[in-house]
Amino acid sequence: KQPQQALSSFYPSV
Amino acid sequence: MLELRLVQGSLLKKVLEAIRELVTDANFDCSATGFSLQAMDSSHVALVALLLRSEGFEHYRCDRNLSMGMNLNNVSKMLRCAGNNDIITVKADDGSDTVTFMFESPNQDKIADFEMKLMDIDSEHLGIPDAEYQAIVRMPSSEFARICKDLSSIGDTVIISVTKEGVKFSTAGDIGTANIVCRQNKTVDKPEEATIIEMQEPVSLTFALRYMNSFTKATPLSETVTISLSSDLPVVVEYKIAEMGYIRFYLAPKIEE
């Protein structure tokens, strides 16, 4: 199974 | 004091149905701009962003910014009590721990109010900048929903590839493989039936079909869907809500092997 990336690796927390 | 009156109440019902599978609890934010929400699914892989602009409401009063935490299944339970042609008004007093949904029948002969308890939700908010995408595909939303449903009976992931030839949706599973190619098609009777591909450069990304299928719950909100792809960004699946705003879903890609 391919690993899934998380959204936090693309967008900063504000 | 908050008071939002929406003559087309069915729209709010559809919005709830579109997001409640993906997100359990969320803060609805009200400001002079409009009624908005940003929330992630429990695994922080997908995000939904909703905007209903204040101009789209028949009456919009929001004295100060207000964030109301709600359990979406409970909101859905309340809104399902509204008729499809009902006018819906959302009301809340400053500092109150409840929100009221008022339903009026079109000829005003039945008026109901449902009061729901609010909850404190500690949610993470992500800053999503505007981006240039390598490829943007616009297609009928029902077609996209059909493709996601069909592919998920074969495999767990979808590879979306955009080239000059068109957009290809591919999957593979234990029983076999599937490829669906949609070519650009502007020569249709109605503009909402067109498939339009704006490509800066070819792009190919892999996504979990489970989430894509969940996004297609927004299909009743719009005849068309826009899919924006870049190799280093989450995909954006956008359903425009006529004259009011949008519902956008963001999904992080799978890591290519």
C-alpha cells in the first residue's frame, strides 16, 4: 500500500 | 446577534449532506463576509472549506464575528426536519451556547424552530494560499461521481493523469484494472455538460478513492466540478454553489513508489 501524506506537510497551521 | 435567512433552505440541507460523512464536528464561522467552515477529517488527510457569502442570503445580520461549534450529524438531524421548499433562518445570540434553526413553509402557514446545543471544538485551521495549478479539469459533477463510484468497486486508489489527450482515471485491484479517459469536449448542447481541460504541463497523482467518493456527496450542489492538480500539492475538488460561494475539498496525494 502506498503511504498517505498529511495535509499539514503542505499547508501551515494558522 | 446573528440572523441569517436563506429562502432556498434546501441548499443548507445539501451542504450538510455534502460534508457530514467527511467531518464529525466543526466550527461554523460567521463574519461580515459570510458563513464559512474549514475542517479536516479525523486522519488529517482531507479538508473541506465552505463559503456562503453574505450577499447570497435574503437577510444577513452578523454584529460580530462568531464561531459556533456543531456536531454535523446533529445539524443534519435538525435540517432534515425542514421541508425542501422551506425558508431556513439560522439565529444565535451573542454568548449563547445554542443555535436556533427556524423553518418556514413557502406560504408561511407552518413555522417551526429547532434549538440545538453548541459545543466547544478545538480545531486546527490551515492557511491555504492561492496557487497556480498545472492542470485544471472542469467536468459534469455527475460524471465525476460515476467514475469514482465505478473505480472504487475495482481498486482503493485512483491515479488521475492529465495530458493533451485528456484526463485519465485509473485504478488497479485484485480482480483487475480499469482506465477511464475523458477527452476535452466543448461541443455540447449545454455548457454544464462540457469537459474542459486547462493544462500548463502534464501531471499524474494518486489519491485514495474513499475520500474522492466522500467528496462526491456534494454533487447535488452543482452541475459541474473543478479538479485542480499540481504535482507538489493536494488536489482541490471544487463544487460552486450558485451565486453564493463554494465547497472545496482538499486531499493530500499518496506518495509515489
